[in-house]
Amino acid sequence: MPIYGFACADCGHAFDRLQKIADADPTQCPSCGKETVKRQITAPSFRLAGGGWYETDFGSNKKNLAEKPAAVAPAKSE
């Protein structure tokens, strides 16, 4: 669930709230009790772990078979 930031336009009290996207925003300030709370625009915070590329994180470790020379030696006849 996302964390939203809110601020009271009357007293300036700022607070965060963990809520679902479908939940209604709070209207009453927890500090002064007035109904002047507005949602603040905040930067999202997320972390990208790993290299972030398919080839390095999720791709198979197999190399292209066309790049490798044939490992089979021809049979000797005596």
C-alpha cells in the first residue's frame, strides 16, 4: 500500500498515512481538528535491486551455441 503525505492548511501540521488507493483521504486534521487537510505531492520511493537488466538478472547462463567451436574431434582410422 502506498504512503501518502497530508498537510493541514490551517495549522500547518503535516502527517503521513498508509492507505489503499481506493480509501478516502482524511478531511480532519489530527492536530487542530479542522477540516482543511489536503494531500501533498511527494516523490515516490522505491528500490531497484540488482543490475536491473534482463540479461544479468533473469536471463539464462547459456551462451549462444553458434559462437562456440565444435568440441567433437574427427574419429581416427587405423
